[in-house]
Amino acid sequence: MKVIIFGATGTVGIEIVKQALKNGDEVTAFVRDPQKLQSISHPNLYIHVGDVLSLNDVENALQNHEAVFCALGDGRKGKIRAEGTKNIIEAMRKKGLNRLICQTTLGLGESYGNLNFIWKHVMFGMLLKKAFQDHKLQEKYILNSNLDYTIVRPSAFTDDQITNTYRIGFDGSYKELNLKIARKEVADFMIRQLNTNEYLKRTVSISN
């Protein structure tokens, strides 16, 4: 498939790029700084330099693609995640694209493991309240978009109380897990969403 990845230079985004290329997909990486992907060389990888806060940049990047991945960060005082997602959704509508697979760290429900519990409640509950509000707005845009979406909530930020939420668990001793997120596992799951309708219009929680 021809896929485009927004947030391609973030910790999850880079893994999505790698997994998509491994899957045999043609990948467009939407980035502000192409130097961050210089370690990845592949004939099916194309770099599009732009800014998700520019609707025109996003529209130009979406030409001739079949699916969109979104793994945006919280830079620029919290504006990128929600407002960037809003632009991506609007551009997808204009271009007739429907499939959106998005990673967001929204959620303050139950999680497994004391370290995740501490991370979740200290970082989001006390230190990152503005970022948490931004995550909620991002997810609101997606839920109201009528796109064929899958929302993936990794690791400590899961919330089982929200309707239509599924949990995929990992053993707490699993070596690839770190404090915040199982990056490779999340990226692999998101790529597999290209070929299934199982989680269309659903929120998927991944936790250890």
C-alpha cells in the first residue's frame, strides 16, 4: 500500500516507518527535519518536508496515498497533536482518504506495573495537565471525523472505562517494554491494522 506517516521522526513514528517498509509498503514520511531519518535508507521511502500546522502542506503531502498514520508529538506548547490532527482530518476529507490509524497517549485508567502507575499519575495527573487536555481534543477530532479510524493508546495511558475500548496486554517482564511505551509492538500493531477491519472505529489500549 501507499501510506503516509505524520510524526515520522518521533519515537513511535520512526518504528512505524521501519515496520511499514518491512511490510513492503510504499512510505511517505512527513517531517519538518529530514535529517532525523537519515539512518533509514530504502527505495520505498519518500520524504515530504512540511508542517502539520499548515493545512496546505498536509494537503500536498496526501496526494495518491491509501492510508494515513498519525503519531504526533506534543511540541510547540501542546499545539501540534490536536491542531495537527485537525488539519490531517480536514485534508483527508478533501482528498477522499478514509483510513486513519492514530497513536495517542490519552487515558488515565488502570494499568499494570508500579512504574507505569507512577509515571501515569505523576506525569499526566500533576505535570502534564495541558498536554492531557490536548490529547483529549485530538481524540475528539478523530471520533467526530466519520473516518475509518483505529486509535491506539499505548502502555500506561490506557483507560478501560471508555466505551469501545479494547486492551491488548503484554507481560510486565517482557524485555522490549520500557517505562512509557512498547514502541515496536505498538508500531507492529498499527501496521497490521492496514489489512484488517477488526478495530475500525474503535479505541485500542496496549498496556503492560
